[in-house]
Amino acid sequence: MTPMDQLREIFLGLFGERTGGEAPGDDDVVFGRDSRYGLESMDTLRFASALLPVFGDAVYDLKVENVSSLRSIHDQLQPA
């Protein structure tokens, strides 16, 4: 399973009821004021917490201003 697949799976596990069970596109805005899913800051924290067991300490380095789409999170979690 690729890291992007893992992100999708975690997202759907937490917020699948808001998406009708469909995974958002990699570049869809899923967090922030432009999110079409109505997710709030507490939802972003829940998602980040769910990433810890899979992605480890890299989650602590996520830049909040760049957490909007699954791709933006994926790109930040990749080793430099």
C-alpha cells in the first residue's frame, strides 16, 4: 500500500460518512475554510493523530498552513 493509499484509508475511516464513502481526490481541499466536507480544526487534529501510528514522528513536522489536501500532507510526510 502506498503512503497516499494509507492517507486515503485513514481519511475515509474518520470522515467517510461526510464523503459518502468516496475518497477525495488527491488535490481536493479536505481541510480548511475551503473544504467541501465542513471539517474543522478539531477534525484536522484527529486526522493528524491518526497518522502517528503509520507515519511516526514525521507528523510532528507538518506545517499547518500546508495541510489542506491529501497531496499536501503526503508531500510533507515524504523523507527529504
